[in-house]
Amino acid sequence: MNKIRRMCASTFVSAGTAFLLLAAFPVSAAAADAAALAAKYNCQTCHAVDKKLVGPAFKEVATKYAGDAGAAAKLQKSIKSGSSGVWGAIPMPPNNVPDPDVKALAEWILSTK
């Protein structure tokens, strides 16, 4: 019984912490949805918002394409079809992501700068 109480208390603390963080650092619903899409499609396996992993940080991508009117279309194509040589020798494989989700991901990535 004590183990169950500790598990429940831990869950409430985690949920409470998450609530406090969201309250302290509010994000738009669209950004939260896009971050959830990044998790759903395993983007974080190779990318992070603010540091290079296998691929560039999302913030690096946003900075590189800042001011480029065709940036969203370029990112959508890279997400969907993959790319190589843009960020170094390691290619980005194609991803089986529905077009509306690809669009949301690309817009979110560009907003991370």
C-alpha cells in the first residue's frame, strides 16, 4: 500500500510540476501541439530545440532560414522526403508524416529562433 501511495504522490508531484512550468512559461496551443507532433514522429531522436544531436538544433534551422520566404516549403520537403548535405555528411531520412503534420512541424521549427 505504501508503494502505491508513493507512486500516486510522485504522479501528482510530476503533474503539479508540469502545470507550474506551463503556467510559468506559457506556450501557444499550436506550439504545444507541434512539440507533441515532434515527439509522436520521433524527431527528438536526432534533433533538440536548442542543441545539436545527430542533426542540427531546431533553433539552428530557424536561424539559418530566417528571412527566407520559401523556408517553410523547404523544411516541409526535407521532413517528408529527407535530405543530405545540407547540415553535414549525415543524411536525414524521409519521414512518413501526413502533410498537415509536416506543415505544423515546419512552422513550429521556424518559430523556435
